[in-house]
Amino acid sequence: MTDRALSDLKVLEFGNLVSAPYCGKLMADMGAEVIKIEAPGVGDEARSRGPFAQDIPGLERSGLFAYLNTNKLSITLNPGTVLGKTLFKELVKGADILVENQPPSLMEELRITYEILEKINPRLIMTSITPFGQTGPHRDYKAYELNTYNGCGYGYVSTACITEPVMPPVKAGGRQSEFGAALSASVATMCAVYARDYIGAGQHIDISIQEIMAGQYESVIEHWTLAENEMGGLTHPIIQPITPLECKDGYIFLMCVEDDQFDRMVEIMGNPEWAENELFQDRFSRADYADALVPLLTEWTMQYTKDEIFKMCQAARVPVGPDYSSEEVVGSEHLNERNYFMEMDHPEMGRAKYPGAPYRLSVTPWQIERHAPSLGEHNEEIFCNRLGYSKEDLVRMRQAGVI
């Protein structure tokens, strides 16, 4: 079998929930050996987050954890103990990369900062993902998706914040900022791996989720720095209509920015009489009277399905996008033709479908070789077979709360 792209890399992952684990998953699924370090007894926080298989909570039943931790080895370890810290450092000696998303103050308290670890392994690449970075007045602030999503201006992009009256910002679902940070962290980590070959040393990568988000979404910052206005996401007072419209089986999103696009939309609708009204003659007037226009458009869209509207608009070169539900995405003919989704068996959860890789490497392919590990599943393999401890040592370590 052809080696995969990262099969020569050894990675330690010391993190919870999404950002560090997804960064680790991206490397593990490309062949890197990723040893996941989890808290004894409780494990990664994602283990306690749903959705759970058959809606039954359990440390080995979280769909979020199962998706984020494919191809990894799991050990339990408490580096807050004397022996735990020693074991942590022993693991670091043989690692290429350490990915972590712990609070900076905790890493300092545990005395496992980059400044300490690089003395043990000068070639170590340590990728630290935190809400606000390793420096600055907010470095020690606790933060969750609610904070990082809205701490970068994206809440304003997600709403009609520049209409009148001004609508409040909103938070989108899920953990978008953490997934985005993991993607950037993985790219930065691979750059550091490449650089190590010619500088001869590792380095510390400081990832701020707030900064990732601030630079990731369209031109939010440019809107303010160049024009001193907020960039709204759902409607715009100058270019209308840009709006979701209800139809028979859900919603479509219409984006008739230019007058010729709107004219073609009117033709599709059979040139209704209201389209001749002077209130809707150009994009400026349509913006002023959007409240009157949207119900008229909806009256037509409610006669058709999303697919019917999409095909009519596609043929007439009218910008429109169906708003697909999760069920429709999973059932997508296109995605399934490309084999995007993968099915995976799990001893506790059974067989389930998960997202696959959004990239195709023709020679060193992405691959899932094993499901997410159970908590501490590989303690014996790592501590005994690799570090030389005995099974009796493992028993004593468990009793002492080290593993």
C-alpha cells in the first residue's frame, strides 16, 4: 500500500472539543500517528456532548467525538501529577508535533510550555490554539463559540444589520469558529514541518481563534476600515432583492443584484402587473420598498419546489440558491456520486454516516482506518510497549490518578 501523505509524522494532541481535535484529525486521516491525551476518567469534553447514538448519553456514544477523533490512539494522562508530567515529557521527546488548545495559564501552571518543551525536543512543533492568542489583555479570558463567533464581527455579517430598523447580530449554529481555527492551525503546522527541514528546528505556532475569524469572512474589516460601515449578510439597502424566499418545500435564496437579473426573474414569473409599478423599477427603489416586494415574490415561489425554481432560474441566468436541510445534504445525488460521505462501524454506536474529506489526493489518499478510540484504549500500547512500563506500573498509575 502507498504511504499516505503524513505517515512519517508523530503527533501528540492535548485538547478538548473541536479546535485541537479537528486539527489532529486532519493530520491523522492523512496518515500521521496521533496520540490523543485525555483526562483520566472523563476524557475529552466532546465525549459528553451530543448528538448521542440512539439519544443515549455515554463517554463512547458521542457523534461529535466519533467524527473528530478517527484514526487516533487514546491514552489517559494527568500531567498535573509528578509522574504524569514525566510521562508527558517522555512522549514529547519522540513527537514531531504537539497540538493543544489549553488555556495559556494552565500550560504555565503545568510547566509544559513551549519554552520548556523545546529544551527536551528542539525539533518540536507546538501548535497552540486559544480564543485570543498567547499574548494581549484577553489571553487568559475563558471563551466559547458564543464569544469567538461574535468577537470578530461575524455576528453582524449573519444578519440584516444595516437595514432600517437595524436588526441585532446573530450567532450561527454549531462551532464554526473552532473548525475554522483548526483548518488554519493545520496549514500553519504543515508550513512549520516544511520549514523545519531547512532551519533545523521546530517552532511555536500561536493561533488566535478571534483573529482567524476576523480575517476569514468576506470583507468585514475592509467595509469598516475603508467605508466605515457594517457589512450585513441577509439584505442590503442598495442592492435588492437579496433575500430568502419561502417555497413549497423550504426556502431558496434569491440574489438579483443587477437590474437585468431582476428583469429576467420577472420574465420567469410571467411578467406580473406589479412589476410595472414605479416602486420596483430599479435596485434603489426595490431596496426602499423591499417590504412590499418580498411578499409579491413569495406569492410566486410558493407555487413551486426549490428544485423547480432553481432549474428555471438557472436556465435564465438568475442567481438563486436552494437552501438545503441536513437531510437533503446527506441525500445529495452529487455528494454521493463523489463518495463524499463515509460509513463507519463503532462498537458502541453502531454504523453511522460521517462527512468525508473535502479534497482528493491521487497518490497519497485520505483514509479512515479505524473509528474513534475508547477512553484510554491505548494506554498499554503506549506506556508499556513503547515507554517500557509494566502492567503493574499501569495499575499503580491508575490508583494514583496519573492515568
